Amino acid sequence: MATIHVDGNAYTVDGSDNLLHACLSLGLDIPYFCWHPAMGSVGACRQCAVKQYKDEDDTQGKIVMSCMTPAADNSWISIDDDEAYAFRARVTEWFMTYHPHDCPVCAEGGHCHLQDMTVMTGHSRRRYRFTKRTHRNQYLGPFVAHEMNRCINCYRCVRFYNDYAGGTDLGVFGMNNNLYFGRYQEGVLESPFAGNLTEVCPTGVFTDKTHTRHYTRKWDLQYAPSVCHQCSVGCNTSPGERYGSVRRIENRYNGEVNSHFLCDRGRFGYDYVNRDDRPRRPEWHDDGTHTELDVDPALDRGADLLRRARRVIGIGSPRASLESNHQLRALVGENNFSTGIAAAEQACLERMAAIDAEGALATPTPRDVENHDAVLVLGEDLLQSAARLGLNVRQAVLGIRDELAEERGIPQWNAEAVKTLAQDSRHPLYIAYPTATGLDNISAASLQLAPDDIARLGFAVAHEIDAEAPAVSDLDDATRAQAGDIARTLLAAERPLIVSGGSLESPAVLNATASVARALGKRKKAQKTAGRQAQRGGLLLIRREANSTGLALMGGKPLERALEHVSHGHADTLIVLENDLYERLPDARANEALTAADSLIVLDHQRTRTWERATLGLPAASFVETDGTVVNLEGRAQRFYQVYDPRHMRPESRIHAGWRWLDALRSSLGRSASEPVSFARAIADCAAAYPALAGMETAGGHAELPGTLKLARAPHRYSGRTSMRANIAVSEPRVPQDPETPFAFSMEGYSGYDRPRRNVPFAWAPGWNSPQAWDKFTDSVGGHLQGGDPGVRVTGAQSTSDAAYPSADAIPAAFVRHEGQFQLWVLPRLFGGEATSSRAEAIVERTATPRLTLSAADARALDAEDGATLTLCIGEARLPLALQVEPHLPDGLVTLPAGVMPGAPNGRWVTLGKEEG
């Protein structure tokens, strides 16, 4: 720690920080541009100038850049010094000599860091009267718009894109102050994190193109704290709404989960909630006709269907909240409830839950992942299955830079010096996966293996670490040598990390992962017993969907087993909650069950193929239209809150939360209290029913402010309430009321930053309208929210017990190809592989044309070249697709991207035929 003196006041700060970081953490305002808390300092913009004195008696001092000056003990500085203030104003004026004065038409207006800094530095008059240079803008894809003329040359974009996120197709061209930031030729930005440029850029050079399609100023958007529903990482988001539609998704800071950044699917995959074809009123389907109903008639008809039913099967969903799944289970009964997850995937989820419960290694948070110094990834392509976690792993691999800098006394915030010192030095990363992955370029070794061979490699690594782990027989010399190298690396590390998951739906891979975790955990225990410094290893298992972890903790039958009751005549009615059976099963299997059912009740916010088969469809609220809880891959229960009432701008809508519809059906049948269930009661009922979810009640922080003061969903400049509904009615109705959460549908309420709290709908502080305002809500810049990071861990928080090795019988035989057949593997993909985001217009545009993948040898054997059309044959199903040759794919495998052939079974042997002509 160090004591610094700022304008005559003494403060205690972390002496390893620079002065800018230290002052911002104290809540003091210093203008800046090029510095970013996640990327350190480069001293490029000269905006953060302060006056530094030798000691308390020095009256002259000198101008220094606070981002490049250590916060050394007994430092004396002045932020308010006249010379420093004038210097900062001149710097801003320099920037403005080639920045257009187009704030009224700029998409960043009101959300702009440059605007904040212009006001903060006191620059209010334009003296420059000459011609400003102009640049040609580029097309950068469906996510990011480009307006190069607004650039102030801060270098933030390329530092994030290239150095932090690992992109290679964005650069800087030119010299001096005539620079161009873009691609060497226009085209789609390739990085899955390109959307973060919209928040990293302090001006309007890179803006959210999906937002500009239906543009609204930041101060006229209504927000609520939310959680991304596009994968299992559980990134925190701030959706913004206007006129009853979501206009944009912004990053919501959570120091333990996503910090400052989101992946592009999470940021741009929201537009499915705005689709014109989504159901907004209950529908009764009879002989091909669709009749819209009001709420009470729909509930009456639903109750009649359930009364007449001999047995009702409830199909839940891993993309629905815990509360909704619980209400469905309460309606149909425990023995009649299905998770809505296919059997192969559910078996993997249950195995992962068991591995976590064994506690051989602690489960790290995504933030903790960045502190590990050796990583083994078994059976996952992280940038496709859990992209934000892939970014964490990248920081872990590059973390050696900080260690090397510390050895030489270079401060970690000195970004360019640290990068230059490290060069290509990296912490070891080993990846075993059937195809090339997005992290191969920073890995020590990337092994492309069949899933069974991935499992064998994992078991061999465990045996090399601990001889008591089951040995792998008939292991080839190359694999044995590779296993030895990996084992030695993990043993030498202080903080080894194992990452695996269910992407390949391979129990063998999970058993191998458990074996490695057991071996490292056993060694850790032996080190503790011997009184030595123990390893701090970690294990993180990837699930597929937003609430896969939570639903596995609830329990329930696999989807196929539940549908068998209907197909065999043991049940005659189905209730499907936010799920599409055609996305999880082959068409023939789904058709069989739905045809056998006498009645089908579907609750969903999308018009899916299952909805079209429904007897009764009830329009469920999406994640921005209701409140709920989901559990992410690390076992963190997180609350998402209603952003807007869907009936306020569309009075004809009859959209309700899934858990409200289900409770109303229970009430109509006399199976619940006559009073509608409240959100708090729905949470409490769910927590009481499942011991593993007992901690979920504390995930939200419902009483964060004293008395009756609520948190505002809208900024205090929010405008235009009456005019918004002028086309509906002249009278202005009462603002929607929300007695069940800490939030108000209004700008009335508390929206400040000086009271610690966990739930922050949007970031704003005096003088800080841009995303940099999040620094005002944290205990230190880049740290944790002052009121604590949202969510509560309900499982997997720490290593608690001894685990047993999987038996030797769990080790599969080596993969052997079959003549004339190929083993099929469906692999996750970021764009187009998730059901809801695949309905968003921008994601559809970004999704690559799907191809099937073969090795070069297999393609030659079929006399097929790259791009040729091959037909995949699974039973009676036929799927023609273009071929992509993967040079290092194991012979005998064929891979498909997720979402192309729903229900295609992993590991099944299939045939391929070449299209003639």
C-alpha cells in the first residue's frame, strides 16, 4: 500500500497501480482516452495529465501523464492545477481539430466518452476553421458500423481487438496523426468479440449497427439488470427498451463473471424478442384454424384439457427459468416431469453434476480462470461453446506476461513494455478436440482426436500424474509421450486448470476429466498433509444452455423417456414449456409423440414448429419481459429482471411469464392458492423444493435500499411518455407498477452510484454517460461492485471431499474407422448453433453457410473436393451439404455444425453419398 497526496488530501492506495487507476478508484475524476482498466496504459492520448510535485514543499512541479506514473508512496499531485487543467483542455482541442461536430446525428451521442471528456476538460469553443480530413468508411459486417472520421487515434480498438481478444483482421494504417483504423479491405470482422468495439471505442467510430436500425438515445431507453440466455456462462447484461421493443444489449459489469466484455452472440442475439411473428395472444388450434383468445377463456380451455386428460406429461426447458420449470413440475407432478433435454445430453449433465459434487478440484469463477498458469481442455472448442470463457482462458495463457514483468520490476499496467518483454511467451495450454479450435494459435499443443481417443489421452494424463489412476492399455507411443508432457506441465504448475464439458456428449471424455481432476486433487491433499504449498487447481465443466446447470439440479426424466409415455398410450396430454421438440429430436420421433398426444399445450415466446402443432398456445414472456433465475456453469444462481411490461405499448398483448401461466392453470384446477403466485413466492417455493437450490433466494438482493425508495429503470432524462402512446390512446395510463422487485418502470427512483448495491440497471454518474461510468460503481477500477457482484454460488464453490477414480471399464477402446462409414459428431457453433439467437436478423446474416467436414484422406477416398456436395444419410434421413476438408481431422469422422440437423445422434455411424452432376 502507498499514501498519495492529491490536491492536499492524503489517500491510501495500492502502490502497484498507476496514478490514474488509483485516483479513479478513489472516485476522483481525471479525463482519459487511451487507458482502459482491462488493457493497461500506453500513454498515447496525453489526456490524463496532472501536476506532480517532488514533495510537499515543491510549488513548481511538472506535468506528467497519470496513466504512466506509478502511485508511489508519498507522491504529491494536483488534478485541479491550472496548468494541468489547461493542458488537458488543449489536448481535447487537438482531438477536435479532426473530429466532426456531428453529435446530433452520431449514434454514440449521449453515450459518448469523448463528450464526457470534452465537458470535463472545459473545451467549449471551436477555434479551428480549416478543412477537416475525411476517410472512406468500411463495411464491417452486420454487427458493427464504421465511421472513421470520428477517430481520435486513441488505439483502444486495436489494443482490444488484437492484443486482448486475439483478432488478426483489424489494424491501424498511416503515420503521425493521420491514421486509419480498420481492415486491410472491408469485410466482416472475424473476431467473436468484435461487438465490444462499440463500448471500447470512446467515440462513434464503431457503433452498434443493430441499434441504429431502430435507434433511440441512451437516456430514452429503459433498462433492467439481466443475464444473457445464449449459453451457460451467464454474462450480465443491460437490455435497453423503447416502444415495447429491445433496442440494444450493453455489457453489465460483474467482477466475477464477464467484467467489461461480452461475446457477439450475447450482445447481438436479442432480436428474436422483437419478431413480428412471435405469439402475443393465446391461440386455440382446431382443424387447421387458429383462433386468438383472451386470458380467461384460454385458461378455461387449458383447464378443461387437463381435467379430461388421463395423464399429463410436462416438458421443461434449460432455457426457461428455475421458477417456470418448478411451476410446471408442481402442476404435473414429479413423476410426470421431464427436463426437456435429450437423454445423451442429460446423462452428461448428470455426470458433470456428480463430478462437481465430488469436489476433487474447486470450481473457479470466470474471473478466477484468468489466474491459472496451465490449462488442459478436453473435448471443447471454447470460442464456440462458451465464447466469453474462451476469452478468460486466453488471458490465463497470456498471464505469463505479468509474471515476467514482475520479476524485472516492470509494473503490470505498463502494457507495451510488458508485451514487448513477453514476446511469444505463454502459459501452457493443451487442447484435445476433433477439429481445429479458435485458441489453437496460442496453445502449446492442439491435438485433433476422435472423442474416444480424447478420453484415452485424459486417462493417460491422470495415470502419469498418479499411478493409482487406471492405466490405458495399448496406448500408442506418441499419445503416451504427449500425455507425459501434459502431466509434467500440470504437475509443475501452481494453478493448473482442467476444462471440459458436454459438447461432444461423451461420457468417456467426462470420466477422463474426472480422473485427471482426481489425480490433481489427490496430489494437492498430499502436499497439504506434508506441510508444503499445495496446488490451487481448478475444474470447470461447460454446459450447453443458460439453465442447464440449474435444471440438472432440479432433476427430471430425459425427453425421450417422457415422450415414450405418450407414444405408448400411457399419457395423452403434453405441456411443453419454452422448448421446441423438433430442435432436440429427429422429426420422425417428434412427430410420433405429438401425433399420439390427444392434447398439446405449449408455452413459448417463439412461433416454433412445436407451437404450430399445439392444441392451445400460451404466449410466454421472454427474458426481457419477466423475472426469473438461472444457474450458470459455475453454479452461480443469477436473477434477471423484467425490462418492460409487454402490454404497456401493445395493449392487445396477453404475454405473461411462464410461471404465471402455469400457476394460473394450477389455480383453475384447484391445485394452488386462489391468489396468483408472486415472484418472491415463486422463488421461495422453488428453493424449498430442491435442497441443491436452497441458496437461490439470496441471488437477487430484493431489499437493497432502505424504506420505499425504488431503483429507476430509466435515466433521469427519460422523456416522451405521453407521446409514446399517442397512436394508441390520448389518455396516458398509469405507469406499470412493479411491487415484486426493487425496480420502478420510471425515471423516478434512485439511479445514482454512491450507494453500494448489486443490481445496477444502467451505469451513469455525474460527468460519466459512457460505459466508463461502471468505474464509479466498483470498489476499485476493474474490481468488484461495491455492493457485491450479483448472484450466489449454489454449487461447486470449493473442494470439499475426496473423489474416486472412474473404473478401468470406463476407458474406451481406441477409435477404429469402419470401412464405408463415418462416425458423426455434431459440434457447437457460436453463430447459428443456438435456438433463440438463430432467429435474430443480425445473427442470421453473420452465420456461415453450414458444411460437413471430412479429413483430406476421406475426401480423396470419396473423390470429393472442397466445396463438393455430399449427402449425409442417417437411417431414412438425407441431408445434402457442401464439403469442407479439414486437413488434420481424424480419418473416419464426419462433423456437422449444431443446428443443421436437429436430433442427429453424436457418435453414430453414418454413410455419405456424392451428388452426381
